[in-house]
Amino acid sequence: MGGSSHSSIGHLILVLHFPFSHSLKEKRFHLSGLKKKIQDRFHVSIAETGDMDLWQKSVLEVVYVSANRVQVEKTLSSVASFVASHPEIQVLDEIQEYI
């Protein structure tokens, strides 16, 4: 790597509740659609990392890398707002970390 620019890495953890989900299959259906929309719109890496066997709860982790720290913060905030805008999902917790 040349130059003096450093990349910035953002990490977003979202603890989600699906109050209207009545099965694991139903939660996974909503979650897979949400993950695809997030990836397509924001070009981030995303994975379900917790509560995978619960049918009303999930932990999603999102990572975004850019040379611009402001862009990283903006992107992760936009992802969090996008998820919160879905009426079928409640955000129980949100943690943002930057490296």
C-alpha cells in the first residue's frame, strides 16, 4: 500500500426482533430478503451471526470498508435506518464500531 491514506473499517451489529414471525422458516424468509436488499443497496458484507435457531430474533453483523471514514459512518447509519424502516422488524440493539 502506497501513500498516506488509511482505510476505515466499520462494524455494525443489529439485534433484531421479528414479532410477526411464527416459524424459523418465516424468519429466514424475511431475513434473507432483507440481507439481499442491504447488500444490493449498500454494497456491504453481511451475515447472521447469532440467535439463528430462534424464530423471532436474530443478530446481524454488517462490515463496510472504505478509504473515507465519513463514508463508512454514513453507510452504516444508512443501513441501520433502512432496517429500522421495516415495520415487520424491531431493532432491539444497535452497536457501531470503527477501526
